Amino acid sequence: ARLCALPTRAPELAARAIEAVSGHEGALAGTASDVLSGLVTVRWTRSKGTVDLAAPVVGLSVAVRALEGTGVIVYLPPSLRRAHPYLLTPDPSAAVSRRVLKAFDPAGIFSPGRILGAG
């Protein structure tokens, strides 16, 4: 997952992300942070076969929202992808995207659902 918050909050976001993932028994997590940009990359895997790899997604969403950041899930196994949202926070530009889509393609011919959340 890629998470982003204000650069001053990146260390706290990284700590909360580790906590969100590590709260699931058998899950192993690691982060890489760029404190200049506020970007935190979180990677997790399972050390035991019983852990649901998607279980940390909700905790990551809570952590990002608490720090007024944004986040996206970069990869989940194909069997889990459709059941979980790509965005961890609401898209702040969704309304604008919908209006632009309606203005340039009112019949939905050229971009049928291609703008995420613009439907």
C-alpha cells in the first residue's frame, strides 16, 4: 500500500501502518518512508498460512484517515482484489471527475467507467 500524509506526520503514519498490519497474528510488515514528501510504502506478508492478507486494509484505512492522509492499495492477490477497495480514503476529486466526464462524454461512450469512482 502507498500512504501519504503531511511530511511532518509521515513518521507517525509509518508507525500506525506497522501497528495496523502487525495487529493480525502471523502478519509481517515493513515500511519505507520518504519524510520529505510524506510518502509511506507498506508491505506485508504472512508468516503463517492462516492470515488473511486483506485483513490489514481496514486498519490502514483508519490510520490514514486519522492523519488526514490518502492511501491506495497497490497489490493484493487476484483472489482478494475485487472484494476490497483500491482507495483507502474517499477520492477528494471524485465530484470534479464526474463533472468533467459528463461535460466531455455525456453519453458515456468514450469512457464507460474508466475514471475511478466517476461512474
